[in-house]
Amino acid sequence: MHTWPVQDAKARFSELLDACTVEGAQLITRRGEETAVLIPIAEWRRLVETARPSLKALLLSDVGRVDFDLPKRGAHRRRPPST
């Protein structure tokens, strides 16, 4: 992965973009500290797709998504039948 100082990335953005599409991810630094990464759109779409579970996976999972207490069955008294 090639590293670009932010001032070079700004000044040569088209070159940065071309390098990203040809070589892959490009790292951008600010004052020597890693700040951002420019990645090709195909890689971004792959990351987004794998990060989000499908509806089918959510419905079939055994992990609860809501915490609430259900009352115990038979804990409430029934009214006596009216005559």
C-alpha cells in the first residue's frame, strides 16, 4: 500500500485516484500519522456487503435483539365464572 502525505494527495488527486484503481488501497497521512485510506469501489462494496447481515440471517439467528420480561404463565388469577 502506497502512502501519500495529505498535501501530495490534495495536489495530485487524479494520480492518487488512478493509483487506487490500479494498485489498490492508498494510505493518506497527516503530519506523519495515518489518517485515511482510499480504496477501490469494488472493495468498498465487498466490505459493506459482508458487514451487513441479510434479513434471512437475522431471522434465523438465535440471538435476541430485544430484552424484555414476559410474565410467567399462570401467574395471574382468573375471574370466577359469572352465574
